[in-house]
Amino acid sequence: MSDEALVESPSPVATSPGNRKLRNWAIVLASFGILIWWILSRMSIVGFFTQILNGLSFGGLLFFLAAGFTMIFGLMRISNLAHGGFYLMGGYFGVMIGIATNFWIGMIAGGVLVMLIGVLTERVLLRPIRGLEKPEVLLTIGLTFVLGDVSLAIWGGDPRVTELPAYMKGPVQIGDFFYPKYRLFVLGFAIILAGVLFYIDRRTKIGAMVRAGVDDRETVAALGINIKAVFTGAFMFGAFIAGMSGVIGGGFLFLIPGQDFEILLFALVVVIIGGLGSLEGAALGAVVVGLIDAFGKALLPNLSFFTLFAPMAIILIVRPSGLLGKVK
């Protein structure tokens, strides 16, 4: 065999897909190890685990929003940018009801109010322009401004906070440090909600209809299923979760005018990183964004938005559909 043939023939072992995948994983694990070492060199072990819990609890709140957002997008292909307005309106209303009654009734009431707003939004405003992406986006953004102004007119501009029951107040000891009970409640409640949503999606007839509607809505309609009712139900449920999350978020984030756009921004990053239309992606994206936000604000407070959006840009370059999004 000639010298040229030896030079031009690459080793099949070196270029096999399995070896390339193994090399990529090695690079990812090495980078992750260096990142952990850098973080631990700048904070104590207690601080490290505190920020992990901060990130996971904030990620739990973001999952409430992202789950509804990605469900509506996955089924109806509507980027509901009014989700932040739903969050703020539900939070204000739930706080008001919660003061008069209790936390749980306030949380349900906030979700129900926003669910009713969601029904009107879907049937009256969005149904006539179904399939027109730009009008849908502009309409939902405008609705966010309207809901924000209505909230400001009713409740004013002073920060509001959810009134918590006594058993959720104060810290709980975890090993050598103390951590707020309420944040642990938010994390636990998010895990329970995720389990319920995954069960409904994978094990029930309703979930099967929703998944079928995502893949081929025309065939579903031809089989006699009322796809419009499925659309409305999904929109109502997504709105209910958004309103409920406003009450939950008011327990450790102040409800103030303008927070609707801030929380919407985080939710959008979650669904973009996780993958639009993927419930699993919403859960993974919420964890990733929550941890990035917690450690970014603790270690690089002046670059907190950079640390949030730079990883999103990298992920979109490598995988434009998101971590768990479907490639179409």
C-alpha cells in the first residue's frame, strides 16, 4: 500500500460515531468538573448547597409557568406571551383572597380567576386569528400590558407578598445549616405537580388525546374527537397553573408592577433551553435556569443576565430545538 493511501485513510476507530460521542461526553464532564471546582473555590460547602436549594426552588416556580406555556405551545402552536400577565393577575388576586381566608384558598382562587380569563382569551381573542403567528404574538403581548395596568389600577404599585400559614414560616435545619421551609414547600410541590402532569400525559386517555393532537390534529378531529374542546381545556389548564404560580411566587418574590415581564423572560428561557412543546424539557430547563440564576447572582452579580443568556445561546447553537425538543 502506498504512503498516500496510508495518509488519506482515517482510522475507523478514531472517527466512529461511538468514539465521537464518548469524546463529547468527556469534554462535557471535564468542563462540569472544572466549573464545580471553581465554584467551590469561591464559596463554602454550606453556601454551595444553599445555592443549590435556592436554584431548585426557583426552578420549581419556573416549572409552574413553563409547563403551562409549553403545553399551550405544543398543542396549539401559540406562543402565549400573556403568561406573565396571568402570573401577576393571579398572584394579586390570590394574595387578596388569601388574606381574607387562607393560603390554600387564595392559591386556588388565583388559579381559577386566571383560568376564566384564559377561557375568554382563547375563545374570544385567539380563536378568530388561529394560525396567524404574528397577530397571536402581538395580541398576547398587548394582553400582558392590559393585565398589568388593570393590576396597577386595582392594587396599586406597592409590593405585595403572600400571607403564609404558620407551618410554612421560618427555617428548618438541614445538617449544619438552616433553610426556609417555604422554599422547600415550593420545590416539593413542583415535584408533585410534575409527577401528576407526567402521569396524565403518559397514562390517561386525556393525555393520549393531547399527544395525538400535538402530532396530527387533523386526524384526531377526523376520528370524532372535539379538538377545539381539547384546545380550550389545555389553554384553561395552562392559565390555571400560571395564576396559581403567581400566588406561590408571592411567598418569596414580591408582587410588583413589571414583574410580569421579568418572570415571563425567565419562563421563555426555560422553554427555549428545554425545548418548546416538551414537558420533560420544561422540567429540565427549569432546573438548569434555576441553578444558573442562583449561582450567577451569588458569584457574578454584575453579570447575572450574561450567565443566564450565554448558556442559552450556546445550547441553541449546538441544538437549536433545545435539550429535549423534537427536531422537525
